[in-house]
Amino acid sequence: MLTLLHNPGVKNLLKSIPLLLKALLIFFAFTLNGVEAQDHCPITLALDPSSRMLIDAPSDLDFPDILTTNFTVPYKNQSLGLIKEAIWIKTPLNLDRDCESLQWSLVFGTAFHDFIDLYIVDGDQLLAHYALGDRRATHPILGPQRKPTIPLAAYINQDTSNKPLTLYIRIASQNALIADLSLMTDQAISDDEQPILILSAFIAATLFLLGVLSLILLGMTLKIALTYYFIMLVSYSFVLAAVYGWLNLTPINSDPWLTIAQATIALSFLLLSNTVLKLDNLFTKTYRSLLILNSLNFVFACYSAFIDELQLAILFSHLLGSFTIFMIMLLSIRLFKTNTIARLYMLIFGFMALSLILRTAFLHGLLPGNFITNHLFALVGIIQLTLLFFTTLSYYFLEFKQLVTQKQQLIFEQEQITQRKLFLRLLAHELMTPLAISDAAARNLIDDIELECKSESNQKLRNQLLNDITIQRRALKRMQELVQQCLVSQQDINRFSDGETSLKLILTSVEHEVKAMDIDNRVILNTAVPLAKQPQLIIKGDHQPLLFAMKLILNNALKYSPEQQKVELAITLEPLTLLAEKASQQLIIEARDYGIGFDHSYDTPKPFKRGNNTGNTSGLGIGLHIAQDIVSGYHGQLIIERMDQGSRVRLMVPVYLSNDFTTEAETE
């Protein structure tokens, strides 16, 4: 080891170490000085404090004139709202000499201005003019840009004078004008773009997922609310794409479509809210007023987009959208206690109202621009759309659950009806058989009495027996009619909807039935139907149930009238005040009696319910109820009218025109 240290080469190497260390120290010193010179330079600069603005500049004011114009308003980042004229900004490019070597650019914070002009001036000499904006073609050198960004490094480096460069910026737009400019290095632009890319990707993924889910559910359920939701989602996506500047990468002129999209959002949200909250049923006047206003606003927005005059339409959309949201929020508060969906709506409105108020206040210059006002609208909008999607989903889930419950109840009731029909058929069979046997026995007994009681001495006994047997047969006949009524009330509904019957056949059948019923000549039949002029008139369905309903109201009139009192049966045609499909007339079968009439306790026919004035007249109170059920099968109605003496019961059935009025029933 000692031998190695005494070696001359090693000795010279050891002597050179201090010199190497000294050289390294000098190198690091120069490097650190260079880093310090760069480190003290910020990568983002606001415009120079001496910057000035010219607001509402005349449209004919051009660059040569602007050089001699006095700028008086101090510049600050702000939204100027919807102003018709352009604004000019004059700012000196004062940069620290140590920072001029950085790659500086002028960056516009707003992506949706129509026209942007930048003039770079050195003294009185114009160095460059950049014409940008979403109403202009893509700049041939800069290419498509999300946010307008103009590089300044080339002009800063070629400036050899002691005076700073001056920038003249002109901004014009039919949308909200926002003065938001800054100087940024390439590094700052990259750093600023990264969170926007992440946020945009998150928003786009969320909107895409919500759109796919809503389309899938729309295809599965075919519910109109999901259509309204999807339209609102697409419109909202378009607005966000314009606000964040992504539409600037396309050849689309976004302003007209943006105006229509804002009106569409308000209208589709109103329609969606009506579907899930039933506003038209509960608050008819309020909802329809909002619907008319928003529909007119949508038409006006489309017209404004067509003529390219957008500012008034944008203002109306902002005001009416805010008013619509406020009104629906009030209606939701009124439904809060009774409607689960209304409670979810209140949560949505909390986010929506906050974002809308802040964004509108910023656009109209009432709030300063910052990260919150720039991005809250998008973030809260995504939360709101997500909540609205799940609210719509909850609505249809509750509706589906209710439908399942109703279906189960319907199945249960159908089973009950089937059992009741079976019971009635069995009961009718068990009743009709002994009744028929009893009636046959009574007829045989009458024949036996006629044979056995021919002598005059037995005439009194004969008459007494015949009278008793006649009373018994009437009772048996009444019981048979009662059973028949119960069976007819269970007839298949298809008899009221299948086929058709001509009015001529109905009138003929009514005459036959009345003659068969009117043994005592108490019925006055009056038919006032001009069949000669309208032979093609028909009713839809089989005519037999209608004839049975006519017999029921006629029997009712005869039963509750004095025995010798006449009863009127009138058949007429009257025009329909409310059209039912293609029907313009209705057949009226009217039974008019002059008996005890109906008291005020009997308003509508109900099973087994009779008026308080029926006295000792027999009956179960099911005749008019069965007649009402029958006539409702023809989409008609039964009306009871109290008269000064007696009553009037009317059967009203829609009458239609038929090219082929010779029906199967008539042919038979």
C-alpha cells in the first residue's frame, strides 16, 4: 500500500483532485445561477396592470382607428353578459428580461367566442394579425384548438427596441362575452390542460353511460319519460361540449345549435317532470301555462337560430329555464309529503338550482370567474342528470311494482269471477230444474181440475183452485226471471264488441218483444227513427243484450206504476255532443212511467239497492243495475230522470255508419 502511494503517477492524480473539485463547484454554481434565473419566472401571468378596455365598441371601429382611440376602463377578468357590440383590450407585453426566453402564449379562457382578433404592434408597426373564433375557419397555422391560444415567443424574441410590444385584442360574440385572458408558457398550458382532459373524460364517460342505459331501458319499456330524458341528456352534452371548447375541434357552427339546445333542455325537463310527477292531473293550469311558454320559447329559439339573431333567444331561455325550474320546485314542495318521486326531485333541485344560479350570475357578470364558476355547472349537471336518471328509474320501478300488484289483484278477481260464474251456473241449474218441475206439475194440476170439476157444484172449488195455482205459477215465473237475470249479468263481454247489428233489426226485435210482454196493452210504443234516410245505421255488437236491457227498464216501469196506468216506450235518434270514435248519433230507448218514481236516495243503479219509496212492491233491486252493465258494454250509458209524476229511464247507445249494413244476425 505504501509502495502504491509513493508511485509518481498516483502522486500526480492525488494532487489533481482538489482542482477537479474546484471545477465541479464552479460548474454547479453556474448551473444554479441559471436555474435561479428561470425559477423566479412564473409560468402564468395575468395581463399587465396598465391594461385597458373599450366596451361596446362601434362595429365599424377597425385596427387603424383603434391606435388613436382612448382606452379608459381598467381591464379585469369578468363576464360582460349579452352585449351587442364588441370589446377591445389593449395591453403592453411587459416581461422580465430573464423570462423572455420562455415560450409564451396568449390564452383565452373562454372557448365559445364568435370572433377574436389579435393585433401585435411594435410601436406603430403591425407585426401580426390573428383572426380566430368559432364563426371563422380554422387558422391555417394554429390549426384546431379547444381554447384559442396564440404563441408570442417569435415576436418577443425579435423585439429589439426598449419599448414593450402592445397587444390589441377584439372580441365579439352573440353569446356571453367573457374577458378572461392570460399569458402562459407551454408548461403552464400543459399543466392547465391535464385536469380539463381528466374532467372532460369523466363527464363524457358518465354521459355516455347514462345515454346507453336510458336507450336500453327505453327499448325495454317504451316509456315516453325516457325519451324526454335522452333528449335532455343529448342537449346537455352539446352545451357542455361547447362550453369546454370541444366543438371547436369540429367544423360545426355551435352558437345556433347551442341556443336551440338550451331551449330544448328546459322543455324536455318540463315534459319529463310532468310524466313522473303527474303535474297535468294535479296542477293543470300551471303546467299547461309552463308548457305553452316553453314550447313558444323553443320555436323562438329555432327561428332565432335560423336568422342568426341569438341574443334575445338566449336571454329568454335563461330566464324561462330558471322560472320553470323554480315553479317545478314549488310544485314538488306541495307534493313532498305524498309523493316519493317529489322528494327525490327536491334533492335534484338543490343541485340544479345552485349550479344554475351560479352559472347564470357568472355569465351575466354578477360573479367573478374562478375554478368553481367555471366547472361547477358541469360537475353539478352530471350529478343532477345522474340523480334524474335514477329518479326516472325509481318512478318506473314503482309503476312496475304497482302494475305487478294490480295484475296479481286482477288475476285474483278473475279467479273470483270464474268461481262466481260457476257457482251461479250450478245454482241456476239447481233452481231452474225444480222450478220447471213445479211449473209442469201446476199445469198438469190445472188440466186435472178442468176434468174433475166440470159440474156446476164444483165450479166454486174449481175457480178457487185455479186462482191459487195461477198465483203459484206467477211466483214460479218470477223466480225463473230472477235466475235468468243473474245469468244474463254474467254474459261474455265479447257479445258487446264482436260484429254489428243494423238499427232496422233492432227496431223490429223491440216491437216483437213489446208485443210478447204487453199482455194487458199498457205499453205505448213510439218509434221516431228515419230509417229510410239512413238505412246503413248500426250498433256495434250483438243486439240480444240490448233487448234484454230494454225489457228490464220496461218491466221496472210497469211494476212501479198503477195496474191500469199506461207506460210509454220511445225510440229516437239524437246527435252526440262528444264524439265516440266515428259515431255522431246515439240510439235512445226511453221508458216513461207515471208511477211512484225515484226518490232522492236512489241516484245511480246499485245491486240490491232500492229506493225508500218502493213500499210493498216485490223486487231485489238488480234489474236497473244489470241494464246499466249491459249498456256500458256498448259504450253507452243509463240515465235516470225524476219527473213531477213518475220517472224516465233512458238507454243511450252510440250509433255508427256501415257500408255493409246487412249483418249476420239480420240474415239469420
